[in-house]
Amino acid sequence: MRAVRELPTIAVLAFVALGLALAALVDWQPGAFVIGLALLLAAGLRLTLRERQAGWLVVRSRGFDAAVLLVLGFALVTLANTIPRA
């Protein structure tokens, strides 16, 4: 039953692993974009799930966690989209 409670964290970590693989194998921009999306997913899950269901996504208060994840996610997605490819 504990594994079900950590399912949101596992989903976010899977997206981060996909982003890291893209960054290593393809290019850093698609990898950074996917990692940014993973952070936005984590923010959405933190906002919608109760503390018992969110598992390891709970660090501080709901608003603080979501705000930090949203800022970092939007910053990474913006960074990946605005820097021109070499």
C-alpha cells in the first residue's frame, strides 16, 4: 500500500529520468524542456492531492511547495525555448 502513496513521486522521477536521458543522448534543450514539464507536473500534483496522497512531494506547506515548483518549472521550460540552438 505504501508504493501506491509514492506513485506521484515515482511518476515525476520517471519524467525527470526521461529528460536526463534526452539531454544525454539527443540535446540539452529537449531534456531541459521535459524536466521543466516534470516540475510543472509535480506542482500540479502537489496542488491537487492531499498530503497523505502526495507522499514525498510534501516538503513545506502546499502553497510554498507549489509556488517553488511552478517557478522552477516555468523557468526551465522558458530557458529551453528561448536560447537559440547553436
